[in-house]
Amino acid sequence: MSLNNGGVIDETDFIGTSSGAGDSGKVNKLNAAGKNPAEFVEFNGVLAKQTSGVSVTTSLAALAFQAEEFDTNTFHDISTNNSRLTVPTGKGGKYQINGSIHFASNLVTMIQIRKNGATALAQGSGTGISASNAGASVAIVVDLAAGDYVELLAAIGTGSVSTSGDQRTNFSMFRVGV
């Protein structure tokens, strides 16, 4: 059968060939949805970052993110609820969520990823290695449904200080599976 006539092909159309994956003589079959099962899931994700510092105190509070490096499906809104990354309609699945915070001072820091304003998913802490460099990061893979949102929260041990207000304070989420 010719490949350009719109017909369906099978392994008998490729006598003596290999898929190139060490499966001599085998050809990937389409799944029930008509897709090649070896296809990658399309990339969906967001990387939000700060362009100005946000005050952090001893009370755990959500951080605002004023800009995006990229946002494939409107996960983040820089003007409304800019602390949230929200799963768009039809994009539920498994997500890798990452958060990082940076201060220009030596502080004890706590950082947390929270789901839907109530459920703590992951938590981390850190301290500075110098008087001008402190921060923390946290990451987790979780199952999220359309409409779920996550926030990155932070607190410090004493007083009040602003984040560095640049890309070193960032929040991201990437769909890694369905």
C-alpha cells in the first residue's frame, strides 16, 4: 500500500524494516483515539516571576507574581489573583509544581505550596549563606483537576523583609501526564 493514498498501514507494509527503537520489524500501532501511543503530551505550563519585591513577615502568606516567562494556557493572571496558578478547563492531570524565593538578607525562611487556599501540599525551609543571600525552594508532583489552583506561600523567622523582586523568586507548574 502506498503511503500517500490516505490508507492505513500496518507492519506488513514494512517488510524487513525497523522502527529504529531496537524493535526490528515492529511498527507502532495507533491507539483507540487514533494517536500514536509513543507521542508526547503537548507542553502545558507556566513560569511566573516577580518584577518587584513583595513583603514577607512571620505570618505565612501567598506571594504575588507580576510577570510571566511563559504561560501556554492562561494558568496565571498578572492582574487578578496574581498569587494563583489555576488549572484551565480540560487540562486536569499530573503536575510538577516548583517554587523558589530569594531575599537579599540572611534569614530563616519557610516556603509552602498550598492547593485551593487550604491544603498544604509541600513545604521547605532555608537560610542564607551570607548577609546578602537567603532563600528556599520547594517542589512536588500532584494530581490536579480543572479549576484547582495552587499558591506559593512564605514566612520568615523574625521581622519583615521584601523578596528580591526578580526572576529568582518564581513559581511554575507543568503538566507531566493525564
